[in-house]
Amino acid sequence: HSRGYIMNNTIREVSVDLEDWRDEQDAWNNRSTFFVELHNREDRKAQVTNFISFVKEENLLPLAGASVLDVGCGVCDYALGLAREGYKATGIDLSDGMIRGAKQLADREGLDVSLYIAPWSDETRIKLKWDKTFDFAYSFFCPVMYDVDNIRAMHDTSRNTCLWVAFSERHDEIVDMLSDHFFGRDAFPWHDKMEESLAAIHEMGHNVKVTYKTVPETEVMSLDKAVEYFTMRLHNNGWGTMDAMKEEIRNLIEPLAVNGEITNSTVDKVAWVTWSVQ
């Protein structure tokens, strides 16, 4: 694209009531800088490449230049990947910080993406008149998509195909330990929620296909970096100030440091669910 073309990356705010969403929005806004930096990391680039390959192998994109919607897009890593391939990409996210990050990344690359700030729901979809509007709608690890109504809302935006990528099981050594400490046992029933969502997808979609991928990972980082990272992962306004949480996390993980470094092991079981709308 010519440099003059990038001004199309306008950000639109959808007029829906955000009162119940403020804490959630703040929590993701606090993470947005991390995700902008993550965008250029090799592991993130590999995830996007993997996604593009998957979409092509599964024939999820019907036509060259088709329109795509990324629900809970964050900084639009995946939408930018599709824009690079010549698709017409739209991203929507609750976090204005994430959407501003997405705009920054799109502008830097001279890519054209339509960006919207709003919590995802059927109310949002109806306000935007997104009814069978996109050729392909998808969502990656968006927390609100464990609500069947929100998956149905995504389904209703597409005229062709959908993809939902979400955790069906999570084991994260240090995050689990810290969650336990701050909030009590992480009681989120990943498996049950996944089953409930899959039942709804089988009911509304055609040619439903579920691919499970188990992703083991070991992260090694300096103590300071680890304190920042785990605070970013866990902090919400309900708990107290960020600085207070940082201090407490440091006290909890410092004994685990070896030569000033923290090692964290994670194993995630991830479901890639595809279906046709008709």
C-alpha cells in the first residue's frame, strides 16, 4: 500500500453501556503495552503464521479479498496477518488501549484495518447491523466467548465460516499458585464451559470440526520481568493497587528464583473449532 493509504485506520466507539465493563476494560488496558511488544516477538509471529496456514488448509476463507471479523481482537495480530494476505479485516475489542495499539501496528505496516471499541455481545452486533456481514468471523482466547450467546452473535455476523480458538484445559504453574493466593483456587470450569459451547456450535453450525492442540511451554525470565508479567496477568481493580500486588508477587516468587531467573511451565489444551454457517 502507498503510505498515503494508511489514514483509513479509523477507530469507532460503539455506543453501548460500559458501566459493568469498567474493571475489565482497565485490566486489559493495563496489558495493552505488553501485547504491542509481543506482536514483534518470534513466537507470536509463528502463531500468526500457523493461524494463516490453518485457515488456508481448512478452506475457511472463501474468496480472495474476502471480509473477516476478529472478535476480541486485542492488538489485531491475527487480523493484521489476514490484512497482509489481502483480506479486508475488521477488529473489535472492549479495550481502547488494545485498539489504539492495533492502530499503531497497522499504521506502522501501512495496513488497512477497521477498528471498533465495544464489549462483544448481541446488542453490540445489532447496533452495528452486522448480520451475515463478513465472509469469515473468528475469535482467539476471548474470555466472553465461553458465553453461548456471544458465540451465537459471532455466528450471526458471518455468511460463510467461523473459527473459535479457546482453552479447554489450562495448567500454569506460577499463575495457578498466585491465583490461589490472591483469589482462592481458580475455579473456572474450562472443560465444562468448552463442552457447553461445543454443544451450541453443533446445534447452530454445519460441518463442525474440533481440533485439539496441546501446547507445553517453558518461560524463563528475570525476577523483575516476572514480577511485571504476572502482575499484568493477574491484576484487577477489585484486588487493590498494582504496586501493592507487585510487591506481594515479588515476595512470593523470589524464593523460586535460580540465579535471579524465574522458570514457569505451562501446558494448555486448546480447541480449534471450525464450522460453516449454512
